[in-house]
Amino acid sequence: MTLDTGYVVKTNINKIFRQMPVLLHQLDIELTERCNYGCIHCYINRPSGDREALRRELDTAQVKRILDEAAAIGVLTVRLTGGEVLLRRDFAELYLYARGLGLRVLIYTNGSLITPELADLFARVPPLEKIEITSYGMHAESYEAVTTVRDSFKDFRRGIKLLLERRIPFLVKGMLLPQNINEVEVFDAWAKTLPDMDSAPSYDVTVTMRGRRDSDAKNKMIERLRAAPNQVLPVVSRDREAYLKEMKSFCSQFLGPHGDKLFTCGAGSSSVSVDAYGTLQPCMKLRQPGMGYDLKSGTITDALTKVFPHLKEMRATNPDYLARCAKCFLRALCEQCPAMSWMETGTLDTPVEYLCQATHAKAVDLGLLDLGEKGWEVSNWKERIDRMSPAREIPISHQSKGEKDL
Ligand code: SF4
Ligand code: SF4
């Protein structure tokens, strides 16, 4: 029922949703692939002055048109990311435009390009989402061994200071790499001193290959930066109680074989991402040519209603995938997906060994598997999932394996 009191119109929220052609709460926009850092692990970065990238990037008017449509179809939050978003000369203009449309703005940045003027802008017109800043190390030596830019640690700390001085909400998160793996405790202790950190900082522990498959040399380097499961597990589960609680809830809801369906996530429906050149991708990581939709000549609504729905029908054909991932009850625990497969192998349906090993180690740690067992060979998987019921204890012998045996 709609109640019209003259100046306020009350209406049923379900009615509004029914009138929307698509339901998309967040839109990711990668404003540039360029970055002022040259991080050794980065899956996307191009040099800050890269002419070809600059020539192809969406211009201000094109980004504004995308923001207009996002607001019109009911998007609540736009995540602006890169590369380094603050390299865009028109960043402040685009930010203000998005906020003027009523959109919340989630900014992913390395923090080093925050200026007093920009911090003042965030204080005056708050983004309404905590700014997310990745830290690459707790000392100049470790930080700059990752970013490869001299004095970048100083710039990062200056950016943080500017936000702190103006009480602008932000959180910090880490990227686990050999250069900083011994600094987890220091990072946690520092994060605790920050006003908006409600819990220990999260770590990105998955080191992905180049998203555009544009450099074998870089991919070889990236591969060498990957930590072994017995190094990763103690970090991701360092708040053991919270970790087990989260894992139990997740596993008891989502584990089980997914069959040959390729896309079992929200790619192309609940999550889509605009790349720096105006291609709407089904998700931020999936850059396989031909999978995207050109927003310079089309709309988000058309992509979501006419183009991307076919993704749900796509099936794997690779025999290795069908013998393993299709039958594996750990599928939801594993980061294996078409995008990861594409980055790693150039196909959409090849099991990624790096992710497979990490998932098996995690499953042993949680008591879902015994050492040496394979997720796709387990027939009593329902019983195993039952072990993850929030009411049941995970045996201590399994809990300690994450740190010792894997
Ligand atoms: S700061 Fe981020 S985008 Fe820039 S090089 Fe490092 S990881 Fe890549
Ligand atoms: S754990 Fe291995 S087999 Fe299972 S879904 Fe992941 S990559 Fe596939």
C-alpha cells in the first residue's frame, strides 16, 4: 500500500524492488590500472605514466554516465579501486559526483597519494564507507621491498596521519608476502591503535597471477612469492576462536559438490565490475577477452538482463575439472573459479593446484579431511559437513595441525 501524505510518500520496499530491472547493491569501478607503486606481487598494475593506458581509460564524462546509471538502478555503494585510484586527476570530481548522487563510496587505496586537500574533502563530504588501505610492511625496508618505490613507506604513513588528524574512518589490511610474513604481530599491534579497527586486520593470502596474462616473467616472480599452507594457516586463524566460529557457520551452510556448473558465485548478477576501459566484467578478476560487455555503447541493465544470465548455464568440459572440482565437496571453501583458472592457465575450467593445496590444508586443519585424503574422493561428505555444526567441537588434534604438520 502506498500512503501519500502530501510531501512524504511511504511505499512498500518489496514494491520498489519489484520495479527494479536488476538488483545490484554494489558496483565496482576500477578507475585505472596505473599505479604509483610497482608491487612485486601485483596482478594488474601498469606504470603511472603508461600512455597506452591513459589513452584508453574512461574519461570523466564516461565514468559519470556509469555512476548515473548505477544510482538509477538502485546501487547503494560504488567501490572505486585500481591500480591506484588517487592517480586519476579527476578523482575528487568523480568522488563528489558519486556522493552527490547519494552513492556511498568505498575507496581502495595504498594511501600514499592522500593529500591535505583530499583529506579535507573526505572530512567535509564523508565517503560513508571506511576507506580501505593496504599495508605492505611495517618498516620501510619490508614495505619498500614490496612496493619497489623509495620513500613509499613515508608517504603511506603520511596518508594515514592525514586521515587520523581529521578522524576520517578507515581500516588497514595486509598482503601476506615473504617480505612481511614476520611482521604479523607488529601489524596487529599497530592496527589495534587505530580508532576504526573493530577486529584484527585481514590479510590477503592468495597471490594471484596477472589478470590480463600479460607477462610470463612477472608471473614467474609472483609464483615464487606464494606462502606455503603451513605459513598461511597460522596467520588466517590467529584469532582461533573467531576463525573456527566463522568457518563452522560457512562450511555448514555452503559445502558440498557443485557439479559441472562453472559459475556458482554471483559473477554477472550480484557482483559486476567495470574495468578502467569501460568493459563491464562479470567479476573483478575475470578478464578473459569476450566475457565482458562494453559499457561505452551499452548499459549495465542490458548486460545484467540480456548478456550475463548465460553464465549460469556454462558448464565445465575439462576432464580433470570434471573428475575433481565437479565432485569435490570442498568447492565453496576453495578459491577455484573460472577467473582464477583463467589467470593461472588461460582456460576457465582447469583446477588450480596452488588453490587446491591451500584448500586441502585448510580442510585437514578443520577436521574435514584426514592427511592425504582428497576432497573429490570423499563419499561421506555429508557426515563431514555435520561435524562443522556450530554446536560441535573440532578435535584439538585437528586444530593444531595448521601450525605443525601441513
Ligand atoms: S599499490 Fe596495489 S595496485 Fe599499486 S602496485 Fe601495489 S598492489 Fe598493485
Ligand atoms: S580443492 Fe581442488 S578439487 Fe576441490 S574445488 Fe578446489 S581445486 Fe577443485
